[in-house]
Amino acid sequence: MTTEKDVKIHVKGLKKSFGHVHVLKGIDAEIKAGEVICVIGPSGSGKSTFLRCLNRLEEATAGEILVDGQSITEKNSNIDKIRQHIGMVFQQFNLFPHYTVKENIMLAPVELKLKSKEEAEKKALELLKRVGLAEKADAKPKQLSGGQQQRVAIARALAMEPDIMLFDEPTSALDPEMVCEVLDVMKELAAEGMTMVVVTHEMGFAHDVADRVFFIDQGVIMEQGTPEEVMDHPTNERTQSFLSKVL
């Protein structure tokens, strides 16, 4: 049985509208520490908006999100402090082209005065080794492949030493042969116990790595459960229809 103490992220009645367009129509979810959640569903269903609400890149229209018991949806919450513990990796790599790979990773911890330049450099080199790019420390982003740039983006997020990682379709901008190298890094993070929420079209990854899968459509979680429950034996007609097209 899940206790409130085990819950890392608690989403209650989350709604998000853009003008008259209701993108999220009431999402309730609990995500436990160390759990890997893969969010699947058709384009335009609200998956990325849901993810962006989890670190308040999008402001919720209604509802509440608690991270470690702290509300991030209250206007007076210290979102910058909370965000330091939430890493995010986007579809696009968003690396600074005029900085080296190492400098990109060092930037945030130094700017936010969380580490000295020397400490940040040591950490950056450790992280580059971890994502298999130790030899690229002094390269500029344009000298790297898309898959390598995305691994640098993961290392940059990890430089803040987060205990939650959010991934918004991190492989969708990559050539097919580069997808595996990024997914392998994500699998290692999952194996190490990182709490992860991953919006993905990579069904094999979702099936193999997720503890639970959320199927989102029309702004609600239509179905959730283990990969076996949701992907192998879906009970919702909309889930069945979606999976029949993508599997």
C-alpha cells in the first residue's frame, strides 16, 4: 500500500486551458519515488502539457501538484528552488552553441552558485563519462551528432543533481540509428532508481522500462497500469485503438 510518504509527485484534478481550448481536463496521479512512468498517447492529447505542468513551465488552470509534499501550483511557492531538484530534457537539445560541451554542463550549477567552477568542471567530466562522451568535453555542440547532443542535454540536467527527471519525447528529433544511444542512458538512470516521467513514442522502451504506463487522450488519463496491463491487455477501447496503430 502506497503511503503519502512514498509519493514523490501527487497530481490532483489538474486542468490546463489555452484560451477556450481545454488541453487537460482533470488529471489525478500519484508517482512514487524511484518509479518510472511512461506517458503514451496520440499527438495533441495533452501529454507534453501534463509534463510541463509538473515543473510549472506551464501554469495549471486548476488543480494542484505536490512535489515531495510541497505545492508547486500555489502562486507563492518557491518554484525556482523546487525546480533545482527536477531535471528536464526536451525534444530539442537547446545547447548553447558558443560554449563547449563541458561548459554547457557547468553553466547552471556555477550561475546558481551551487558549485564552484572547479567542482562543476569535475562533475561535468564525470557526467560526460557516464553518458559515454568523455572525449567530447571540449567539442562544440555543432561537432556532435543529434544523439550525442541529447546525451549532453541529459548530462546537463543531471549536473543539478535532481531527484526527478522529466523527458519530453527525447528521441523524436533523432535519426533512428541514434535513438538507442539515448534510450540506453535513460535505461541506466531507471536502473539506478531515478524517479522518471517520460513522454514517449518509443513503445518498446515503455514496455521494457516503465513501472507504469499512463495512456493520455483528450486531456485525461484514459488508462494506467503496468506495461503488461496497459500495452498487452488494454481494457479501454481508445487505448486498444491507439496501440493497434502504433505497435
